[in-house]
Amino acid sequence: MTEATAQIPPGAVKSLGKPAPRRRGIASVNYWWFLIPAMIGVFALIAVPIGFSVYFSLRNYNLQLGSDSFAGIDNYVRLLTGRNADFIAALGRTLLYVVVVIALDFVLAMSQALLLFSMRAGWAKFWRAIFILPILIIPTASAVFWRNVMYAPHNGEFLKVLGLSDVVSPPLGDPQLAFWAIIVTVVWAWSPWVFILLSAGLDQIDKSILEASMVDGATYFQRLRTIILPLMKPVIFVTLSFKALDSFLAFPFVWIMTMGGPGNSTHVLSTYIYQQAFTLLDYGNGSAMAIVMLVISGGLSIAAIFIWQRFYGKEA
Amino acid sequence: MKNRIKRGLLLAIATTGVFAVTACSATTPTPEATNAEDLRGQTIKVLVSSGHQQFNDVWLTELPKFEAETGIKVELDKVNTTDISSTFLRDVTVGGCTIDNVEMLDGGTAAASSRMADLGTFLEADGSSADELLKGQVKFAQTAYTFDDKLAFYPFYSGAKGVAYRQSWFEDPANQAAFKAAYGYDLPNPPTTQDQIVDLAEFFTTPTTSGIVFSGAGDPGESTIDDLIFRQGVDGFQDKDNNAQWGPAHPDNVKKVTEAATYLTDFISNGYTPASIGAMQTADTTANFLAGNTAMDYDHVYLAWNQMVAAQDSLGTIGSFEFPSAEKGNGGISFYWGRGIPECSQHKAASWEFMKWVMSDDIQKNALTKGVGVYVPTSVELLDWAVEQGIVPQGVADSVAHAKAYKVTPVTAQLRQSIGIPAYEKLIGNQLTPGDYAETLGNQMQDAANAAGITN
């Protein structure tokens, strides 16, 4: 026992080792005061808008027609029973968009990240700067650039570069191609975001493990399959979860490049809802669609959180 | 503490009461009761389209002069063309009516009309009348802005489809001889029938040039076929009972729409248009024409007329003409804007002063000459002046002058935007035959009108 501790009375030591129980009432009251600003923010920015949307979704509220009457769940019934075929098509297209964009983003970004991971540091920095260039352009500008330059109907530079200008018609005017043309643009513009996160994840891998496996004679693909990808799983999961939600809410590229056309062939949920609510002023129907979309995206978020906690929570 | 809360509550109640009394007693001055001095110090909020860059110079240099002269402060709120109707309707229904003056696009006029003040009363207070004003307007504008005998909007801005063409090609003796040899009649300059347009489109189509270009997508595309449908003899989108003009109630019109759709798509299937027409809107057709690739551009050619005039140095003479109608006397479609004053505005008199100023010939001439781009004025006198000055092409002026007035209801915008545009794009994309296009579109329009509960 040191000199200092010897001078402390036994009761005091006990009280230092185990804090005295808080006086519950006062402590909890103080705590809640600090939460009020955040609660006001949540209420004003989340609860109120959602509440209004729910309210409007239960009404036949159309500013263009000047109608406003209680409709009960009619708007929802029309949507969920498939009577609005365009909504169902937009929903299906949105899900396809999410899956394809995630898959392409992952393959492209992971390939780039792995390439740089095995590169010398100087070159890796150079290529990293090149790869992330598209993300520095704001999405609206990217969409306008691809709409007016790359896919421009009277120039078709992109198709000329590929030698396809005589084979393929400018894609944004073709109902079969327009949707895929938008996906190409989106992957070009936003895969660097996935690349940055995956690249950062790769940099966290302990290289000594990889060196040890090389000493043991593991091939590149064995290392990739048994070491790199398993260690990267949490990063990949979080990155793709965010990307999935982001893709589900996709709006600017579709709206700027095609506004949902030609022939409604590129509408995703957000553009379709925007058109119904803000172009055609059918707020009742538009609000019901927005709530359905909110439920789906909320479900995706909760599933992502659940999976994260179930499989990676302890590791994290 | 309790006393403080009580005092606070009493103060809040008293303040609310004062506001309520003030609001109730703040009656809107009638046109007769106002004079210039009363308006000094008032602030009006004016909702304009951000797309109307023709007025850039007016807002920048002339508006401050108006403010200094009248003492009325003008707050300009520029919003996207597609958002202007919803922004306005939101404001006057649930937004507290903060807007005092608004530019309204044709599709939004019917829905907004019941919320607008009768401009006739303001005109009468100034010693004029609605009839007097409308007498000086192009034909369609004499009825398009009036709802239930109320002049809801001041006629302002119009547009119509016209054709810009390579006049020097048409005047080339070699071309004229070759055309006569091939078709047995003189090369028409400009053409006056739809059949002549087909012959010309075929004649000028070569491996490197197209005979004709028009918008194949979006709103500009939909309005192209509407123009042809009107020229085929169909009178608008809805009849007097609000039924679809080419729906089940009008089988005769279905045939006319089929003919219009066949006529237009034949240009594509015969290879007289650029292959990429399905992706083209006005900006693209203009670029295509200005690149020297096409003989005739059937679109909103007035928007880029100054560029076309400037391009004559390299392309040779460019002329314009109104697209011929299938039957003589059938005009095409017009696109128009009006300015209005909401009935709920608290500054109607100041708003009217602003209206008179912005619609004056001097200000409109300023917009037409110094702004970015061109619009087509609805005033006959101003339109003639704009044509004389070379600002507006003659072909478009003719189209506007002959344009057909058509009924606009609260559902018209929906019929055109959510049903008409996708159907047109499917027609151009070869997903619908002309017959299917006419029938499907007509049925869908009728369903939408029925669903809206506006048919009789």
C-alpha cells in the first residue's frame, strides 16, 4: 500500500470504487431538458411532414381539379391492388434499378479498389484521384452532360466513340434502351463513392496476414476469397446498404435525362411520385405513393440495421 | 412565476385579437378607391417563370425605375415553368395568399381561374373594358383568357408551332428543276399543302441530310401532334360537355387523329427524319437544323429565331412558314400565358399598376429586343411590329394568328402531360400504331375526365 492510499479512510475508498446511486428524479429531468432541441427537430422535420403526408394520403386532394374530400384508404387500395399500372411498373423498375446499380457499382468499385490495393503507393494515389473525378461533379451537371453531350441525339459522341452510332439509336429516345442508358450514367457518376469506401476498408486490412498467406503459398484468388472478402464484409455490407437506400430514392438522373420517358419507360418511384404530386397536382394520390415508398425504404433500413446487429454488431 | 405565465398568456391573446381585428378590417381597396399616393410603400409579390428570360433586362433595368416612380416595391419570385401552377395554387389555397400577381401557363388557367380577380373591373375603372382589350388581341386570345364571363388573365405571351426552312435550297434553280422533273409541279416556296410537305421532305432527304425534323419526345413532341390533330379538324381536347374529343363520344375524330398520327409517323418510317428523332426535343431539333442537317424544322422555331437569323451567314437564307392544315381554315394549337391578380390579394390596386406597366408596349418591346430569346406577343399590333423588326418569324406569327381557341378545363393539363406525352412517345417509338394511338389515347382521356367527375 502506498503512502497516499494509506491516508484515505476505508469508507471513502469504498465510495470511490462504487459511485453513489443517482438521485433518479433530478438526474432524469435534467437529462430530458437537453433532449428538447433534438426532439423539436425530429418533430418539426420528420413527424410533421410525415403526418401531413398521411393526412393528405387519406384525402382526394387535387389542386388542379380543386377537389378535397375524405377518401379513406381508397388511394392505398388503388395502389396496392394494381389498378395504377404505372405505379406498379415504376415500383418494379425501381427495384430492378437498385439491384443493377448496386451490382455494377460493387463490381466496378471493388475491382478498382483491389487494383489500387496491389499497386505501389505513388501510382495508387494517382489512379485514386482519377477514379474519383466523376463524384466531384454535381449529379445535375453529370446528368445534363450525359443527356446533352454523350447521348445527344444529334451528336451521339458516346456511341461514336464506341463505334455504335450506326448500329444503336440514341438510347434516351428508345424505350428499350433509355433505362439502361441512365444506369450507365449513374454508375459512372456514383461508383466512385463506393470505390472510396471500399478502398478505405481495404487499407485497414492487416497486410501481415496477407504476407503470411503468401508465404504459405496462397494464390491471389485464394487470398481474395478466404481473407480479403471475409475481412471486408462489414465494410461491404454498410456501403451497399447505404447505396441501396440511395438508389431506391434515385431522382435527379432520371428526371433530368428523360423525365420518366419515353413512354413512361424510365419512371422510378420518386420521379413518378413527383410527377403525380407536383406536375399534375394530385397531392392525395401522390402522398399515398410517398407513404408506400416510405414504408418500403423504412423496411429496407430496418432490415439492414437488423442484419448488421445480428451478424456484425459484436464484431463492431 | 405563475403571474408571469398569466401575463404572457394575456399578452398573447391580446396580440392575436389585434391581428384578427386588423386582418378583418383590412379590406382590399376597390379599383375606384385607389390613387397613386395610396399605393406608395406597398410591396407586391410577383410570381414569374424563370424560363421567361426575355424579361431579364426588364427586371434588371426597368423595374427599379417603376419602383422609384410609383413607390411600389416589387418582389419577384422566379419559379420553374412546370412549378408555377402548383406554387400558385398552393399559395392561394393553403399558403395564406402571399402572391399578388402571377404569370399562368395555359394548362393552369382553368384551375386557377376561380381564384382570380376579374380584370374587367380594373379596365373599366381606367376607362376601358375587357372587350376593348380583347379586340386588339389575336383570335384565339379573344376567348382563351375568359372564364365564366370573367377576364381572369391578361393576354400576354403566345407561341405556336412553325416551320423554319432552308429557303436558299428552295430557291436554288437546280433544286427547282430537279423537283419539277420528279414531282411534276413547281417546287413550292413555301409549301401550302400537307402533301407538298411530304414531297419536299422526300426530295431533300439525302444520305447526309434529312427532309424534316420535329420533336419526338416530351412536351414539345406532344404539342407537335396536337398541332397536326387540330389542323386535321379536331377542335381541342374536350368538347362542351368535357368529354374527350376523340374518345368514344366522337368516333369521327378518332379517324382524324389516326390520319394525323399516320401522316407524322410516315416521315419517320420513310426515312425523311433523323434516325434519332425519338430522343429529340426542341433544343435538339434546333441544333440539328442549325448544324445544317435538315431542310425543314417543324417546332417551336421562334425560341431560337435569332440564332437562325445569325446562322444565315453560313447556311444561306432561312425562311419560315405556317405548317399547312389538312382542311383550309383549321388552325393549329397555341401555347399561351396570361398574367392575373388573385382575388385574395391584399394589394390588388398596386398589382394592377404593375400589370399595366409590364404589359405596356414599351416594356414588351424592351423584352422582345433586349431579353434572352423571343416570345410571341398576343397583341396584334405588337405582333405585327415584332414581325416587321424580324424578331418573330412570319410563319409563327401566321400560326398564332390562325391558332384555334380550345377549351381548357382543370383536367386538360393532366390529359396532355400524363396521358398524351407517354402515348406520343410510344407512337414515335413504334410501340403503338397510329390507330391504336388514337383509340387508346381517346379512351384514356375519356376515363380521366370521367374519373375527375367533370363530364356531363
